[in-house]
Amino acid sequence: MIKNLIKESKRDSTPVNHFQMTSQGQKSYFDFSAFRQAQEVRVLNLTKQSGWQGRTLYDARITEYYFTIRFLRFTYNCFRLREYLIDQLNTILFPQLKKLGSCIDSISIEGLPKSEDILELQQKLEKGEIGFKEAIDLSRRF
């Protein structure tokens, strides 16, 4: 009898997997909505510095101000990437091409806004000189 009690207590104290619980007709205690919310918050935190919007998947989870700041950060990073690539072409590639007889000295782009323009927009937004819509509209013109 004692052996049977030990076997029963061992069986009852063993953790049960999720698939076993549903096959036994018991309720699963995993909260999918809480998991998804935690995952979305994690992605937003990881992409905070770059300003990536998650292709607007997370708009319902952030305020309009935070959305605008993230949008301006992302635009700023895109402009910085463009400036970096042009700078690298001018410092690495074109000197080598010039040695080979190329007539192209460097690339310069005129008429496009610079990353500093986006920083000015962000500062104006933070000071309250422009609104959210105006900041987004001005940055999209760039």
C-alpha cells in the first residue's frame, strides 16, 4: 500500500507538458495575448535607437509624440546612412578609380536635405514650435 501511495504522489507531482494538458481536457495556462504584448514591447525597446516603426504594426501601442520622434529618428538614420555611403565612395573607391584613369573625382549630391535638417525638426518638435503632423510632413518632403 505504501508503494502505491509513493507511485501516486510521484505521478501527481510530475510537471505536465502543454500538449498533455490539452489532450487530457485540461485548460492551458499560457496567456497568448500577454506573450504577444510582451513581444511587441520588446521589439519597440530594441528598435528605439534606430527609430524603426515595425512597418506601423505597433502604432496602437505608442503615443503620437513617440511615433513622431521614432519617425524622425528613422529618417535621420536613413540620411546618415546615405551620407556615410557617399563619404565612403569618395574616400575609398574614387581615389582607386582615379589611379586607373577615371575622370570622376567624387560624388556630391545637391538639393537633398541633410541629417542636420532632421535634427532641427526634432528640436523644434521638442520645443513645441511645430506640431506632429507638420514634423512628419516636413520630413517626408525631404
